Amino acid sequence: MLGMCRGRRKFLAASLALLFIPALTWLYLSAGNFQVKPLPLSPLLPQLSTLTARGGALGGGVSREALELRVREVEEENQLLRRELSRPPRSPAGPAPHHTNHRGNQSKTHSEEGTGDNEAGLKAGSPGNRSDCVQQPAVDKCETIHVAIVCAGYNASRDVVTLVKSVLFHRRNPLHFHIITDSTAQQILASLFRTWMVPAVRVDFYDADELKAEVSWIPNKHYSGIYGLMKLVLTKTLPPDLQKVIVLDTDITFATDIAELWAVFHKFKGQQVLGLVENQSDWYLGNLWKNHRPWPALERGFNTGVILLLLDRLRKLRWEQMWRLTAERELMSMLSTSLADQDIFNAVIKQNPFLVHQLPCFWNVQLSDHTRSEKCYKDVSDLKVIHWNSPKKLRVKNKHVEFFRNLYLTFLEYDGNLLRRELFGCPSETDHNSENLQKTLSELDEDDPCYEFRRERFTVHRTHLYFLHYEYEPSTDHTDVTLVAQLSMDRLQMLEAICKHWEGPISLALYLSDAEAQQFLRYTQGSEVLMSRGNVGYHIVYKEGQFYPVNLLRNVAMRQVNTPYMFLSDIDFLPMYGLYEYLRKSVVQLDMANSKKALVVPAFETLRYRLSYPKSKAELLSQLDMGTLFTFRYHVWTKGHAPTNFAKWRTSTTPYRVQWEADFEPYVMVRRDSPEYDRRFVGFGWNKVAHIMELDAQEYEFVVLPNAYMIHMPHAPSFDITKFRSNKQYRVCLKTLKEEFQQNMSRRYGFAALKYMTAENNS
């Protein structure tokens, strides 16, 4: 093959010489003393206009028309020659190219020159960027691209989501993410990817806590902390049969297909094992301020926000020993790292320049405080990867920062559900959860008038747990209680009030779009009340489908409760001041740990948007008598809370037991191991009723607390209650779902559950 290429190149050179030498000689003789510059292969006409514009220099007997005709002939001959050379070479039949596959990491053997990639190697007529006469695809269609990311904490988890969105948006290949995480980030990201269900994406997690001992001996001043050093130990952390990987910081945004970057591996030559972009600030030149003394680096040094790692070669070079020895030596004088792993990578490269393949700067356009990235690109359309490598992030100063910010915000608010598209023509690993889901959905009757209701029960909603930082210290007396609620964007204004009324931990599920999630983030960051509370867990369930999945949201919030008990409330209720402590005392008083009880908190409501919240039971009774307050829903849904027996509650001083009745739906405190809500009920109607029925079937006692209360605050009707009231089919389907639920209860709990059907018929 190489001999054939050389033969074609010689043929090309000879042909060009035969075509151009007579033409140039003729031009020279015709032009007399005029100095003719060498002409390129093509195009020739622009050069012609330059020549003829110079004072008639082509005069003296030379016909302009004849010259133009000759130039056109030469151009046509060149085009024919190029077409001939572009045809695939005929080669004798032989064995197919050898492919290796390690954990989905496919690599094709190439000659030492590499095949080139989209940034340069695909330009026609660049033989120096070609490893063969005909350009081979740099990345196979179904080749798996491996990406490694170090991520720790709540904020970094949010950053990873935006990075992954930008990668998924452009990608055309299967992806395998290797994420090194702490326990917090793993919980968040594992749940997110499991519910995201993106085809042809695999995610593996590696425990960062197990790696701390490898790098904890290195003093580090960088804001990323110990996790900023863990890229140094990837050769030891990642699977031993993984040959190559792209390593990314969490603050990266892709503006192109990541396969283009993966293709650059084919350009590595000799002992090159690291692909890096030059650092775009003067940091390693040591002239930023007086007494600035950076770690040693090769000229401007390299930035490690984007790294191509040839893992197999690095292991053979004993990378672990190489960087450790370098770090130990430099720390004797430098005392600590300033830029975490980047300082140590650069110190190693300073001694071993042959290790680096320098990437074009557009693979890591750095927006740090002292960046000179504007020199990297002539046009923003050239950019491929943007790196927000500054603690200031989007507030960094740059001439084109508005463009960069808009690109970032596009992916930040992009609907992640749209990224669930299949990769056609590429076999992917079997996802049993997805298969089971598709099988279940296929069994539903699409002609059923209640099909959409039934389908909602099986919809997998993308879920981002702990969207904001969360801190909770378990109590030592095992009486702690978490308030559980769910909400959408139109109830956001209730958060501050609830936080003022309830000082204990809170678990909230929020039903939002991607764009609304960012509005929520800005809302909380602008609230002193919310930012002062670390014990509130915010869990985003992303919008999908036409119904509000109220019971799914409740279940998401319940699953994240990490106290022994939970108070199941709604977002539009304000608990009385001191309810948190009162419930904790009731845990002990009523021996909740050793009995199955549901403690009922009586519910009231006001029609006034401005309410002087009662600070005691006596004050509440006074407002009740004056008509400022009412028992909850007494005028529209009496049955829902009538069993609470408000008349008895007025004078009661001790807890009292009440019996379950049809349509009973009180707000209760239960143990964390109580049953979840039934997902078939969505939107408005019967969602709490079914749950209370389940508690009764499991023989929970309903005990009303005599000195507890909560008040419902007025608000505009929800979209779902409006549909319930205006749509007859909605009410018909709800009735059908109720009957099916009761039948399920009978099958599950036997004879004891017959009372639920009887009570319903008699009500």
C-alpha cells in the first residue's frame, strides 16, 4: 500500500510538472522583463487578475483572451487529475484490518503518520495529514468513546450534567463515562443516569474515597481540593484493559462532536502519551505579580482541563512512579501545588517533553482570570471546547464572554429528555429496565380512553437528587422528623414561609423543566432564608407527560428521608410554630418506635392571603370562632377530614384514636418504613386517600395530636383540578382507577380489605 501511495505521488508530481513548466515558460517569454510569481495549483484565475492589474505588464504582444483560455485548460486538466487520484486504490484481496476491543474501547491500527481529524487532517490536498492515499474514517461508526470525569459534591454534580448534555447533543457514537466520585456525587449521578435512560451510554463509578490515600500527601492550595489531584491516578483507577480515555474537568462545554477529539489519538507519534492544549495564561511564565513563583513547565505549560490519555502506554512507562518522584522532588522547594494536578503534569512534561502531543488550542479555550485565549481563535465558529476554568465561572472577563455564556446557558436549560434518541445502526448493551418498560407499555391498550392515565404510572422521570447543597447531622435520640412535600414552579413562594415555620430537615420534590430548574436555582441563591438552611433536600423531577405526577413526587421525597420519622405534608400548608419539636416529643410519648401509628395533625384553612398566624391552640380556636379560619375543605370535601373529629379536638388535651372512614385523607407523621404512595393516581383526586387506605390495611393506628395543627394558605386553582372539574373523561378515568386500586387491595390483603369496597359503596 505504501509503495502504491509513493507511486501515485510521483505520478502527481510528474503530471504537474508537465502541465506547468510549459505554461510558466510561455508566460515568462511573453511578459518580457515582468517578474512572474509562482502560481499555486489552483485556483489560477485570482492570480491572473492580480497580474493583469499591474500596468499592462502582460502586454507586449500577448493576447489576454489567449492567456485566459490557456489557464482554463490547465485548470480543467488539474481537476481531471485530482478526480483520478481521488478514486480508491485497487489492492489485492487480503485479510481485513485488525480491530481490538477492550471493554468497548475499540482501536484500529494505523501507520505512524495518523489519519488526521476534523481540525486539519480532513482538508483536501494535505498529504502530510494522511496515512493512506484515501482518507480513512478517524473514528469507526460504532466505536465506543471513553470519558473520565472526577466529580465530588453537590455543585460539581450539577456541572457534570451540563457537560454531559453538551456531549450528548453532538455525539454520534456510543459513550462510556468513567466517573470518579465521592458518595454524594455517586448517589446523585447514579440516580440521574438510571432515570435518564439514554441509549448507548454506559456509566461506571469509582470510589474517590479509596483514592484519597494516593494523593493526600500532596499539599494543595487549589479550590478543587484533594479531588483536583485524582487525575494523576487514573492509570491505577480505571480498568487495566482500558487503552485510552478522554479526561475532562466538570466545567467544560462541548461545541462539537467528541468523536473529533477522540480521533486525535491517531495522531500520537513515538512515545507521546498525553494530549494537551497549551496553557492560555501567563501563569507558568511567572510574571503575573511580584514574587510569583510557579511550578516548572515547558514554556507556557499545558492546561489539564482536557487530556487525552493513552493508558496502556502510560502504564508501560511506569507513570505512577514517574509523577510521584517528580512531585516529591518539586515539593521540597515549592511546598504545595497551586493548580493541583496541573502543576505535577507540567513538572513531569518539563523533564520529558516527548510525552506530549500538543492539541490545537480550540480543544480547550480557557476562560481563566488571566487568559489570553482570544489569541487562540480568529472566529468563534472555530471553537470546539470551552473551559470555564475560573472560580468566577460565567462572570469572567472576555471579549466574547456573552457568546460563551449563551452557549453554556443553551445546554444548561436544554431539555435533557430530547437527548434520549437512539443511535441507529449501532448495537448497544441490553438495558433490562428499558426492555421491561417497553414490554409493559406495549401491553397497554392504546384505544383505552384512560390510556394516558395508565401510561403515566410507568413513565420514568429523569430525577436529579440533592440539586443544592445538603447538610444534616443525625440526632442521637432517634426521634428526628423530616417534613415531606412536593411542588411545582407556581408554589415556589411557599418555601421561605415553610422554612420559617419548620426548623427541622425537609425533603422536597420539585416538578420542573430544565429551564425552570435554573430559575429555581437563582431564586434560592437570592433568598437569605433558603441559603441559610442546609438541611433542606431539593430533588428535581423533570417534566414529562401531561399529568402532574403527584404521588411519584411524594415517593421521591420520601426515599430521601434520612430521619427515623417523616411528616407527610403538602407545600401549601404552613405547620404551626414549634410543630417539629412537638412531633419529636410525641415519638417518645406514644412509643412510635415499637408501634405502627400514624399521628394525625389537624388541618385548617384560611381564605385570606394575609393571615396573622396563630401562635397557640387558643388563638387558633379564637380565629376559628371568628370565621378567619375553617376546618380544611369543610365546604367542598367534608369527608376528607371529618374523621379527625374537630369537635373533640377543640377540648382534647391528650392524643386520641380515630377510625378509618371512606375518603379519609389526613396529614400524618409515620415511620420512615411506611408504604409509598400509589403511582397510578396523578393530577388531582384520590392520591392521599389511597395512601391512608393502605396504612389502614397494614393496621396502622390513627392518633390525633391535641396540640398540633397546620393551616392551608390560599392560592389559584392548579391546572389539574381545573381539568378534573371541566373534563368528564378525567372524572370517569379517576373512578376506574379507584375501582382497580380497591380490587388490588382485596387481592393483597384478603378478606380484611373488603370493607374498603363496602365503605365506598355506602358513602
